[in-house]
Amino acid sequence: MNYRKTMNKGQKPKILQNKRTKYNEMDQSKKEELLTTNMNYRETMSKEQKQKILENKRIKYEEMDQSRREELLTKNINYRKTMSKEQKRKTQENKRAKYEAMDQSKKEELLSKNMNYKETIRKEQKLLENTRAKYQEVDISKKKELKEKRMEKKSQIHDIEKFKKQIKSGPFYICCVCNRTLYKKSVVILQKNKYPRQDCFVLQCSFDGKNYICKTCHAKLLKGQQPCQAVVNNSFVDETPTELAALEKLEQILIAQRIVFEKIVIMPKGQQRKIKGAICNVPVECSQTCNVLPRPPDRSGIILLKLKRKLQFRGHVYFQAVRPQFVISALNWLIANNPLYRNIEIQCDNISPELTNLNCPVTDQESIDEHLQTNVNRELLNEDTEEQDDPLNEHRSAATETCLQSILPNYPVNVGNRNCDNSTGREVINIAPGEGKHPVSLMTDKLCEELLFPVLFPKGRFGYTVERDIKLSPIKYFNARLFHFSGKFATNPEYLFFAQFIMEQKKISDSINKALKKIHGHSVTASQVKSNSQAFQNLLLQDQAYLFLRQIPGSPPFWQKFMYEVVAMVKQLGIRTWFMTLSCADLRWPELFQIIARTKGNNITTEEVEALSYHERCSMLNLNPVIVAKHFQYRVKTFFRDVWLTNANPIGKIVYYALRIEFQMRGSPHLHALIWTSDCPDLTNDTKDAYIDYIDQHVQAYLPDKETDPQLYDLVKTYQTHNHSKTCRKYKNVTYRFNFGQFFTDRTIVAEPLAEDMNEEIKSNILTRRKEILSKVKQKIDDVLNPSKPTYDPHATPTDILNDIDITEQDYQWAISLSPDSDYELHLKRPIDSCFINNYFIAGLKGFAANVDLQPVFNHYKCITYVCSYFTKDETECSQAIINAEKEAKEANLNILLKIVLDLGRNNKNLTS
């Protein structure tokens, strides 16, 4: 039995085929004997055995996809049809014998079920006959329309199932040229004999034992060219030795010859990391740092260490327990194997011989865990006011990150490392290896990558500045590193922020060079500038000192440029149909945790994912933030391809769309989309009914029936139920900016504006009366129908609500049918239990399994409002800092001004991992 369980999927079909072949070769008497033996075995089975077999079959059936289930049912039906009379008679005899063996109570129960079943069948047949009769009365065009809708619904279900199957496959396929891990759609099976060049392959088997090549490398090799991201293009990744792999975060910093000071903050909910502020690259002498490590006499091999920018500061960059013997061992390995460490010397006068000989005994695991309380309960570095005067601030390169610091018990503090020889092993040792050192620009520090991350580059080679046969841009270089199959680059948060800074800095430098050479699209020479000082003023008047950042994602000029493009689309294509938002429910997507676990060599089931705690989920997501962001992008692209843009048309026939992905305060991605469809009628007095039918067909805003569609009910309750939070009160004088709770109505209503020629006084009185009525209703809805409040009444009816505030049903319908401005207003169908249910569309919610929002747009004003409010959101602090700098530096040298704007923009920018 255990052997059968351990067989792989390829062995089982082969064994079954062998058995089938043997059975076909038997004579008829042998077959009958075998069948008889099998029947007798089933009869002699215990109830527990039968129950276990049935349970296994039930589990297998539930794990099947819909198409497989339908195929199995079809086979079963066909089998019953092909049964001979003798087989049918024998089956009936067996059933009769079982029935006779039952006791009286069991027989009565079975008869009752049978009667109910027959009654149900009778009702269904009657309903089917009525439906058929009605269908016969419908004209041909209507029949065709009904058939199309039925086919669309069937196709939509199929598309959603196909999408769910696609997203379960993660980036498990390794390219044998660039060694990146990619999704299946990005690779093809490797056939080496197809390519003219055979010197570019570094073979790595994927999870299925096959060799693949990415389509980018495939296209290059077919032309006989070497791909720039090929590993053989001086992009090898050295294996990390055990001496370095065992190091904790602070221990890795102690052996590095460069320290990047950055502030990393833990964000809410998902506990993702964010860099906030500036990055400063400081060269240090790692040998001097190691030489001051004390000798802990308690023989635990552990000391408590604080890494500071200056010893006078109360705050620290890192606070962790450090194992000197591990640090010394790693540094010795680097001296022996890394040419960048050849000149490093370690003086062991201050270090115990036990540590250098690696003979120091280690206490039990509980003692180690007590000391190694790393990355827990961290303080924010900016809490210390004296660090505002940090001399490194003026040298910082802009970037944002959080500095997490562990808060350990109140140990004595050894300031300045005095009397280390006599330490008890319980003091907190303060070190500031970067104090007094002159910061170096990351762009001019040629080997900074190898010196910053010796664990990632143990032999000090193959960084982004190395000479290569084929030119490799920083963007493509870091793309190859972060997607490398080893995963060691993508799982290092500091390396992620370093890579982002280098790529952004390169773009900015190029933009500054271009800005200095142009005035409104015309090239300018140095002699022209000297002879005409007005040239600088022209640049400033044209905002060149601000717009040079337009190539930098997330900057105000970047989104300004994007807004102009979208506004141009609105002008050219007309009013869009939908404004859609998709959120990232990464903490609730089981396939994402399975993908992350699989990249670590573990396979976990859906049940095991469901059993994970919140903290465990956050920890898994933070293991590899690259995969999390990449999977969201893959999900969006796959959903567009397999659901939105198919013939099912879940939100209409899409002809154009514009997308913006932003990152929320918790660090997860968030999609906004403008969508144009070709089948949506314009909203006018003549087409109002057709427009309402179109909206009702594609958008829902109500809680579905739990019995009819339990899956959709659970999804709406989980993702679409609105709860008031501080974001609802983001703006002054606005109680709830999302207008929840919404007004209840049993049908979708298009509120019409008052006549333009109406007397202004009469119009004002009407609108005042409307506002009074709806304000009372809104307040009552929030008091009684808000599920998050203790005053919530689930049994309230519309009549109860209106009677309590002395408003008639007629007055309420009159008020909700009036628009407060000169254009239409839409109120979607919402029963009274759905006032706090957000808009959604079924295909989006069932497929994407996250919060979705689909807003109809039917006038130019709202269209431009959405574009301006959602598609041009930038970091407010960043925008204001850049604007202020530009105003204050009008008279400055242009090159200096551009750098000031650059630094302020980067220093006030937030970036998540």
C-alpha cells in the first residue's frame, strides 16, 4: 500500500496498461473467474473498508475540474445504456436483496426519500414543460438572443476555470541560457541542435526534469547572436559557501567593505518593507570592525551588538546578537578566496582562541533564541532628534527604506567599546564603523555591489560594472539577477532597494544630460548659453527643471505625462464605459503560497495553506517580494487574456483600455483601469431603459442568495462589504468620501437633472428638499444598516426605515430620482441588506478572488475627474518638495538646480519591496 502511494503519475498508467494487456490476453473462463473473485472480495469487505473507498473516490471527484466531471458523468450514463438485459436484471436483483435485508425503519426512511425524490422530479418536469411552452411562444430573434446569452454564460464559466488553472503554474521554468525562472508562457522546450551557436548554454533542469529556454534568448540564438543576459556573458553566479550562508543580517554587514545606511519601515497589514528617506554609501574597514569584537567569557559565543551611524546617537541602525566565531570564519574564507579581500588582515589579540579555532561550545537552542531576537519589535530610526543633524544626510542618495531595529532587554551599554577584554558577554556593544568616513556615490564606486554584498558575490566578481562582451544595461542586469533560479538576490531586501536605486539613478542621470542640452525641443550649445543668459530662464519657464523626471515611474512629471495621454484618449475615443479597480488579496490566494513554497523546494496543499496563521502568511510573502509582485502582474495579464477579452464579454466588448498599477499603503499592488466598450448605449432620455438594462447585465451591487450561489455569497461578504476606516474621512468636511452606506432601491435608477429653464428659486427649493430627505435616510442607513455597528438591525425593512424618519415611500423615490447637478446620476439596484456592498461584476469576483470595483461612467466631467483623481496620484510630499525647490532656486545654476530637485524628489519618495 505504501509503495502504491509513493508511485509517481508516470508509473501508475504504465502498471494499469500492463494489467489491461494481461486481461485482454486471458481466455473467457479465466476472465469470468477473475470477475467472480473480485465480486466476492467486495462482498467480504467490511463497512469501514467500503466507507474508506467511497471517501477516497469522493475526494478524487471533488479535486477534478468541471470538464473532467462532465466527462466522467457522460461515461457513466453511456455505460448504463450499453448494459445488457442480463446485467440490468442482476443489478436489480442485488438491489432487491439489499432492500430485503434492511430493517423496517431503514426501509421507511428509504421510501420517504424515494417519494421526495419522485416529487422533486415531477416538479422539475413540470417546470421544464412550462419553460419549453414559453420558449415555443417566443419569436425567432428572441430565441437566438437567449441562446447567445446561454452560450456566453457557459463560456464565461469555462474561461474562469481556465484562468484558475493557469495561475496555479508559477515561475518554475528555468532558462538554460540566462538561468532566469519564468512562467510557462515565456519559455519553450530546449532543442539545442536548432541553434547555430552552442557556446551559450548553462544547463539547469526545471522541476519536471526538462530543459527550457526563454523566448528572448530563443529569438537571439536563432539569429546566431549571444543574448545580453546570457550567463556566459560574465553573469555567472558563484555558489555561496557554508561559512557565509550561516551569517545573520548584522553579521553580513560586519564583513562588508561598504555599508549602505538606509531607513527601512515595516508597513501595516502585510508587514512588507518600505524604504523611506535617503541611501548613503559609506566605505568601512571590516578588519577594524572585527578586531574590536570582544571575548565573551560565558562561553556562549554570542555578543549583543548595536550598529550606529555615530556613537553619540541614541538610535541605531541594527541591534542584533552576533556570533564572533562565525564572523571571523567568514572573513577568513573571503581573504582566502575573494581578491577584493586580499589586503585585509585580522588581529586576533582581542579574540578568544576558542573562537578563532571554532571550538567554542554553544549553549542550548533556547539560549540562542533568547539572544538572537532579530527583526522583532523594531524602532523607527527617526525617533532620535539628534539624527536630524547627521553629517551623512548631505551625502545621501535619495531612496526610501525602513530600518528595523530589535528591542532587546535593558542590558548595560558599553559605549565606544571600552574595556572589551573584561566584558561579561551581557553588555551591549556599540560600534560605528562609518563614523568619520567620507561617503561615496554608488554610481562612481565601481565595485560597490561586490563590496556591499559579499554573501551574494563571495568571490568578488560578475557585478553590474564588470566588462562584458555584449553590453548589458543595468535594467536587464538586475532583471537577470532578481529572477535567478537560486532566489538569493530576490530574497535580500537590501539588494532589492540597491538595484532599484541604481536603475533609477541611471535614468535620472540620462534625463539630466538631455535636459541640459535642450530648450523646448531644440539643442543648445555652451557658447549660446554663455552669450545668452536668458536661455537658463527659458528652461525654467518651460519647467525643464521639473519635467526631466518624467521618465522616472512614480514621479509627479511621470504621472502628469500619463494623464495627458489618457485625456487625449478620452478626447479621441469618447467617454469611456467603465472605471475599474482590482486589489491584490495576496494574503488570501492559496496558489501564491504554494508557488513560494515550491520555489523553496516544498510542496504544500490547499488545506495546509488554509491552516497558516496571519503571521506565517506575512512571513512567507516577505520571503520573496519579487514573486508576489510578479504573480500579481501575471494574474492581471492572464485575466485580461482568458476572461475579459474573450467572447464571453463579462463587462461588454472591450475595444480599448488604459491601466495604472500603484502600490497601496500596505505595500501590495493595486490596479486602476479605464475601459472602453463598443456595445454600451449612450445615456440619453431616449436610451435610458437600454442603458439601465446594460448596466444591470454587467454590474451588481447586492448580496446574493446564500443557498443559490454560496461561492459568490462568501466572496461578496469577504471582499465587497465596506467597513468605515480613517480613509473614509481623509478629506476635511467630508463625512464618508465613498458615499457608504448607499441608498436602497429595488431597481436601478437613473436620476435626471431638473429642467434648465426652471426658475432658479424653485430649483433651489426642490434641491434643498431633496437634500433634507436623503440626508435623513443616509443617517438612518448608517445607524441601522451598518453591519459593523452594534445598532445594526438585520430585520429592518424599507418601510421601517422610512417610517422612523417620517418620510413616505413616494417622497423617497422622488428624491432619489432627482440629480443634484446638471447631469445624470446612477443608483444601482440594492436591497436593504446591501447598502454597504460595493459594486462588482461576477466574473471578476469569482475569477480574480479579490476586491473589485466597476463604476459606470457616462459624462465627460466624471470621466476627467476619475482620470485626475486616480491616474495622476503621486506622492504628495515628493510633489510639494520638488515644487518648492524649483521656486526657491530660480536663480541657481541649472545643473545645480536639477540635482537639488532630484535629491528632494528622491528623499521624499516612498518605495516598497
